[in-house]
Amino acid sequence: MISHGLVDGPHGPILARVPGDAGSLAELVRGHYVGERRLREVRDLAALLAESRRVHHLLPLFGCVPAEPDTWAELIACLAQELVVRRVNLTRVPAAVRCVAALRELGHPLAGLPLRLGRGERRMRVPYFQAGWVPQPEGCIPEHPEVARILLDGRALTRAPGGEPATVSSQQEERLITAAVEHWSSPGWAKIFELPGAAGPEELVPLGVNAFLPDAFVAEIVLNGQLDDLGSVVGELFTSAYCDAVHFPGLRGGYGRLATWRSVAGLVRAPADASVHRVNELAARWRWLAFRITRRTPYWTDQELAVGALSPRGKVLSLLVSHDTD
């Protein structure tokens, strides 16, 4: 336990002892949060403040504008994004705008994220987060809308009509796609394929997404998919990024949102440094798939994620499949 600190355990900040004014809180945070482990506690603190305190009690904290890349800057950056993902429009809060401008000058990685939710984030949900409780994604993943299902059930052909699909993803692109699950014990499987001919989602029925999986995957799982939209896929990616994994802490709101859009950027082959606005524009043109994983044999797993994207002309298919387990 940190002397006079905010933590009784790795996930138990005592909000009753958190100062309400910006100056006192900044002094306390700067004095106690040092090092990578402490930075993670700062992210947890930001989540807890956003979850447990009224917005109008938190907005005065933005009056203390970060002047250097310290733990106060980290708290303010994370707090801003924790409020945004809870649907607070900070573009209408001049103090928050000034803080983010200062963070941008300091080169903070979260400073490029918008201060309000965009079009593709409307179905994003924040898992409930309270002191002493580790958020898990079970029950947090948004329900998919009732749309026409595309069954991809293992009866798929082993090759595409007209020739073999070609793997065109680089290692850098695959790492970008898996950003939302970077804290899972499994690094995730990500690939981008160029199809031998243009295909629509309905044409993936005889083709079968399972045909694109490596042999080891095909022996273990079947992907059962459905047409989806960008908002639902972003919601699943964000839940996966926000929540704690089996062995490692989650990324929380700010870094979870950043990782979500990095994954989307990878899936639509956008540059890694593209803005969220630009990635959103590109992703809106793609057609999206979400999958439930059916295992051929019993297998213990705690979390699973499988999503895909088909390019506007139907020539490129991107896939992300990941699981986290002991």
C-alpha cells in the first residue's frame, strides 16, 4: 500500500481520500505515481473518477493545464478520454480543449483522439468499473442486430473460385490489427487476403471464411459469422481493449479507444498514423463481419474475439481472430 496514496490494492482506489481540487490532486498524483505500474494505477484512477463522480465535479480538474509530461498529464489525458467514451462532449468545455492542446504540444499519445464520439463509436459501451472490482468482458459485448446471417460452418471450399487467395498483409499491418488485444495472453491471428475475384458478403457463403484459416485453426474452431456494421465491430474491439485480460490489466478508456482505432485502421489498410476521423471515413465504406467461435473439441477459454472486413470492391478480406486463456 502506498503511504497516503490512493490504492489499497491494484484495483482499489479509495475515492473518499481523493482530493476534489485540481491542485491538491495534482500534487498527490505527482508524488505517488511513478513508474509503469503506477501509470497503470493512474489509468485506473481516471476510470474510477469518471465512473463514480458527477461530470460537473470533474470538469474543474481541467483548469490545471499540464506543463510537462508527468503523471498529472497522464491522469488528465486519461480522464478526458474516460469522459468521452461515457458520451461527454468535451469540445464544449474550453478548459478541456486547452488541456488537450497542451498535451498535444507535449506529444502525449492520447492527445490526437477526438474530444467527442464519432459516427463509428455510437455502439461503444464502457464496462462498469468500480473500486475493488476487475472488469471482465462477459456480458459487456454489445448484442448484434437481427440481420441476415452468413453461415460459415466448415462446409466451405478449400480454395476460392478462380484461384487461391493471396496473403498480402505485412507483419506491421498484422500487429496493427491486433492492437485491441495486445494485452491478451494470445497475440491474436490477423491476416489480410487479396481475393482472386470480387466478392460480396453473400458470396462468402459458398467460399467460407473458414477456408482462410490456418490448418491448426481449422482443426480447432469454426467461425460462424453474420453481416454486421462498423459500430458493432468497434464496440467489440473496444470492450476487448478496455477490460482486463486473464493475466494482464486492460487498457481502459483512453488507450483502449486508441487501440480500437488502430485495429480498425489495420483491418481497412489505413496508415498507422491516420487520424480517427480519417479511419472512420475509410471504415464506413467497408462491409463488416462479426463471428462467434464454435469449437470442435472442448477447450477452456475466457475471452474470444473474431471480426472481419471486406473492402468496398470486394477484393480484400481482413480477419482478426484471438482468444485469451490460462
